[in-house]
Amino acid sequence: MFTQFKNIDTAFQHIKRFSLFLIIACVCVSGFAIYKGFSIVNSTQQRVYILANGKVLEAVSGERKDNISVELRDHIKMFHYYFFTLDPDEKVIQSNISSALNLADESAKRAYDNLKEKGYFNNLISANISQEIVVDSTSLDLADYPYRFRCYATQKLIRATSTVTRKLMTTGTVRNVSRSDNNPHGFLIQRWETLDNHDEPINP
């Protein structure tokens, strides 16, 4: 009889140890599953998916400092595109200039007002001139803040009978502001001025 009790006690100890081992294993497995779940969620949040031409493309997000030169160049490029891409249509001019002024401070507004007072935009409309611009290059100085830039571009004034090509050089500084639909890069151009804008010689 005592042997039977001893066997029961031994079996109980085995069951106790097995149960303890099983509980520890379940806790470890659950902890690992929770850890992996959080890792996958964090990894997913670092990705942005873009739908382009019916295809889903993955873009991995990064720190702003990693792409600041790319964003600055695109901001400067888009400002010059909006400010200098004009057609002989008052609504197109107003729309493009409005978009440009969202990307710069009052220095750009002063430049626009000066051109308007000189009748520049009215001349484009009356003479049916379209104006296009291509940014050739942009030099940046990221050593100091606000960031200084110099932009080199080629303008074309397209008439029915001829096309005039101009070389444009502008300069200014850029500071950080909040991102918005009107200013997706979150920069503002300051102290913007034109250093040179001359006609290219026409080849015979």
C-alpha cells in the first residue's frame, strides 16, 4: 500500500514538472510571437505603397536629412517651373504664379509685382507668347542654415514665328516650414533674386 502511495507521489511530481515545463514553453512561445508581431508592424509602418499606372510600388521611408538635397532641388525646381512656365492666358498665369508664391516668401511676390507693373504678363497675352523653363542645375550650400542655393536654368519664349532662348541664374535661401498640400516638401524660398537673365545668341 505504501508503495502504491509512493508511486502516486512520484507520478504527481512528474506531472507537476511537466506542467511547469509546459507553462514556461507556452510563455516563451507567446512572448516570441508578440515580439515578432511588433517587429512586423514596425517594419510595415516604415513602408509607403504607391499606386502608379496600375502597379503597386513600395517606397521605404527614411529620415529627412537623408534626402534633404533631393527635396531641396525639387522644391527649387518646382518654384521656378510655376513662376516661369506661362501661357497667353490670364487664368493660367494666375494659377501658376499662385502655386509659385506658396513656395516662397515676399521676395517672389515683389518680383511678380515688378513684372506686372512693367506689363510683362500683358505683353505675353497680347503677343500670344508662351514661356517655358528647364532647370539645368542647382547648387546647394548645406553647411549653413538657412540653406543657400543658386539655380541655373534655360528659358524659352515661344512665338508663332520664332523662339527666343534665355539663360537664367537666380539665388536665394531656403528654410524649413510645415508641409501642406500647397507645399509638400515643407520648404520656403527666401531672399530670392535674379542675378542674370540674358538672351542666347541665335546661330545663323
